[in-house]
Amino acid sequence: MKYFKRYFAFILALVLICSNGGFSYAIADNSVESILFKNISQEELQNKALSENGDNKAVLFENGNTDFAIVIPELCSKTLREAVTTLQDVLEKMTGTMLPIVNESQADTAKSWFCIDAVMNTERPVEDGLYDGYRISVDDKNISICGAAEAGTRNGIYAFMEDILGCMFLTPDDTYIPKQKTIYLEKMNEIKKPAVQWRDVYAYETVQNKWAAKLRLNGIDIESENPELTIEQLQYEGWGTWCHNCYSYLSPDEYFKEHPEYFSEKNGKRVIEYKGRDAYLCLSNPEVFEIVKNSLAEKIAENPAQLYWDFSGNDNPFLAGCECSKCKAADEAAGGTGMGTLLPFLNKLAKAFPDKYISTLAYLHTLKAPENIKAESNVVIKLCSMPGDQASSYLDGGNSNSKQFKNQVEQWSQITDKIVVWDYVVNFSHLLMPFPNFAVQAKNQKFYEDNNIIGVFHQASRENGGEFACMRAYVLSRLMWEGSDMDVAECVSGYVTAYFGAAAPHIIEYMNLCASELYNSNKALGLYDGLLAQYDGYLSEDNVKRYCQIIQEAKSAVHGDAIMERRVEEIELSVIYANVLQPGINKSERQTSLDRINALCEKRNITMVCEWESLESFNQNGLKNAVSSEKRELNKPYLITGGVASGVVIAVVAVTVVYRIIRKRKKLIS
Ligand SMILES: [Zn+2]
């Protein structure tokens, strides 16, 4: 009996620790990435090396005086001229002196030249994998920024302002410019290349005021002057076609009546749609290939500058490709994936257009990489990180969602050396809610670099004013350019100091608390999380109260400074939004919070709180529905009874085991 008591107490303690009321279990291994932002002073933001002279230095400005003039090509595109004008403006704001801009034919009069693009006998840089990178050289009498093409030169100009002069293009309208009357530049002759060949951050903000050019994103159209174009229409720069487009090559209207065999078979019948959604083509039919090839040739002839051309299936989750005997056999031979028919088809297209990249989506029935088939060298595979996770990196694959994507990419990188990743980087259900996903980004970038990824499409919010929208776009853009060696914590900390001024220490405190509470919870960070998904984590009632306090302190720190107050209000909107959804707050606090959300949204012209719900509808029913569903979820009786029941079952099993052990021992002793 003595043994029984001792074992019983031990097992009971174990049960209590493990069951923790029946809801959660002790965490042995934390898969969430951690990050620590730090306070940086305004002085630390300045590039001190600029004011230090030395043998290896060239003088651009000395006490506001300069011998340099900017020399531009006779024929200069509008976007390149905009970059040059920005450079001139930034230098004037730094030093108080305006550098003249002259055409190449007028350059003789200047004593020293700041050469833009291939002027004054500058040869364009040639190097493998340069893409839209550039060469920068600095000497006593000559500074030169030149790309393999104009886009590279433009990137070089913006990089010069950020990397060397210490400016930051913080938002579409705000640039941080340090004051610096003397500028000594390190003499150099270097080639700089982007870490990712094709770079896009899909967000409302990146297409405003041509900010994408300053972010050095080449996946967004910055040439167009048409104000009518939507965000969607300004995306996918470089791509002639993007996705879900097989019917644009071979249209059912034109062919189905005469040639039903061109279309996918389902249950013994040729179909052009299934369950209300477009079906597929029959890719093992050689005539289909000829029609698609000719159609692609026409498309390319209409739009020859585009490098990437996608041919992919329609978006139909109910149909796993064509079921005809030929297609089925090929798919089965490839290990049961639609790529058994699609990849050989694509390889043939790629061979027909060797100077273009031919892309397709690995998605639904074509998600799985095929066995025994390799992709041609100009085939591009596009992979979406669905269901996605923004807490655990793809590099480590620490939870099931990040692991799933990690495996897919790794399998595909055995078959192709050209992958484009489509990642999702915001909470689409709650665009304003705190979403601490900065920690994961550097490791994700490292994963891309290790796995043949040539392009990254970071999908953020298409709506105005999402949570930390500008900072997120800024950091992701820098990361895609600089690569995984970039210190994300330092980049964010610098951004916060430049953008929030005297409020920066409070914003850093808030961001650190948010990130550490997510880390401590060891939870996934989903793209459609409701508040309750993080209610026992970083969005707990206590945490959100603490965020609100910190942001009030941030507001006090910049009181009277209208610009800074407005910037802090961007974060205030996020924390109050998290507060208004709390199931536990009383009616009057909810109303006060809702009024404040409306006032802040009105001030910044924010009309959407979710990708599919307007602020207006949120005011009418959305908030009520969200909170009542959370309350329902919280009070689900089966969770409580389930917790108690599981505790009882574990206890009974444990007691039985212990009882048997003791009986055995007693038998042995006797
Ligand atoms: Zn078929």
C-alpha cells in the first residue's frame, strides 16, 4: 500500500502537469522564431563614415561645397530621370547644396562627374546573374552608377542613397534624410546583385507614388502613367501571363464543339467545366500542344519584352486533371501527380521558346513533384505557401504548415533550378490586427536561397492602411535585394527610429512584447486567424491591455508633433482593433474602442478591415458576429467536459498500471 500511495501521488502530479486543465500541454521544442528589436538613437542612424576623411576617400561635399555635377544620358527615360531628381533633392536636403544635372553633351564644363548610366564612355557591367543589379565606382573625379540596363542603374541610384548616404524610403511619401554637410565617400569599384531575381510585394502601398522603384522591386509596373490601373493590373511586371490561364491559349468557345477531345475527360465525358468551375485541357493530345504553342507565339509577338510566360491549369479543386487513358497513365507513371502530363508538355513549350521562361503552377493536383521527370532549364515552377504559416520558418519547418511547404519546395528543387514562391505575409481576415511575423523572414529568405528560388511574390494586403503595411513592405523588399545575411532586427529597429522619432522606444517595446508573447505561446500564425486563435497567446486580454498602455505612452512622447502623432496612431489602430474584439470587455469599452477605430480609419481613408469585409459592414454586424462567435467558441462546453474527461481517463489508466506493478512486486517479494 505504501508503494501504491507513492506511485499514485507521482502519477497524479504528472497527469495534472500534462493535462493543465485539459487544454494545453507542456512545450518541449519551440518552433516559433524569436527576434529582439533594439533601441537605436537618432545619432546612430547616421552613417558616421561619411564625415571621416582618409587616403581612400573621395570628396563629394565639404561643408556644403562640391565640384561634382550629375551627368545623365541624352535620352533618359522618365523613371531614370525621376531617380536622378530624387538623388539631387536628397543631396540638397542633406548638404544644403544642389548638384546641377547636365546632359552628356554639356558635361565638359563640370570639373568632376557623377555619371549616371552608360555616359562618358562608361561601359556597362557584364556578369552572370547580374539581372537588374549595377556597378558602382567612386574615384576622386568620377562617381559612376551603371547597370547592365537602365533598370539596374535606377536601382543603383536608390541603393546609393540608402546604403551609402543612410537615407530610408520609408513610405510612398516619406523619406528619412540625415543632415550631412560633408560627404567623404569610400573609393570603390563594386558590382551589386539582388539576392532574388524577380521581386514583388503585392500591397496597396507599394504601387502608390511609384514607391516600388525606390524599394527596388521589379515585379511592379513603375512605367505606367495611367491612374486608372488597379493594383492587380500593376502587378506581375515581367510576366506576359500569370496563372490559371489554359483557356486563354485554347478557348472552349472556339474549339469545344468541333473538338471535345481537346478538353479534359471526367467520368467518361469530355467537359469544359465541372461543378461550376472551368475544367482543363487534355495535355496528351498532340494537337492541343500545337495550338497552345502557336497561341503562345502570338502572345509573345504582341508583348515581346516580357520574359516570363505562364501556362497553367484552371482553378478547379474538384477535378484532378484529365481522366483519359493517356493522361491518366502518364500521371500514374509519374507517381500520381498531374505533373506527369503537365511537365512534359511544359518542357516541350520551353524548348520551343528557349529565350523565355515558361512557367506553371504547382497547385492542387499538380502540386506534387513528379518522379523521373526533370524540368528544362527555362521552365519555372510557381509554388504557393498554402495553408502557410508566419511563425515557424520554412527553413526549419517547425510546425505542420511550414513543414508541408518546406517539403514541397525541397522536392521541386530536385527537379528544377527555377522556382517562384508565392508567400502570404498578412492576416487576410483581420488586416488591422497585430501580426508579428518579422522574426520568420530572414530564415525564409535563407530557405529560398538554398532551394533554387528565382522569384518571390510576397502577397500582403491590397487594401489601404494594413497593420505595419509600409514597414513590412520595406523590410521584405530590402531582404529580397540584400539576401538572408541582412539583419532583419536591425533593419526594423532603424526603420522604427527613423519613422517614429521620439516614440520609437515605445514602439520597439510594443513590438518586442508582441513577438515574445507569440514566441512563448509556441503557436502557429495563420493567414486567417481570428482573435481567438491567439487568445491564450500574444492577443490575450492582458497582453492587449499592455499594448494599449504602451501605445498611449508612445503618443505622449510625441505629443504636439502632428506628423509623429499621426504615425503612432497607425499602431494605435491595430491595438484598439485587437481590443474591440476581446470577448471579455464591457459594452461601454467596446463602444469607445469602436468609435476610436472609426475616427482613425476615417482620418486615413481606411475602408476595409478584412479582405472581404468593409468597415461599414464591420460596424453594422461584423463586430457583433466576430465577438459572439468568439464567445461561443470560448464557452464550448465540450472543451471543458472533454478536458475533465481526458484527465479522468488518464488517471484511471495510470492507477490501473500502478496497481498491477505493485501486485507484481508483492508477488516477487512473497
Ligand atoms: Zn487527356
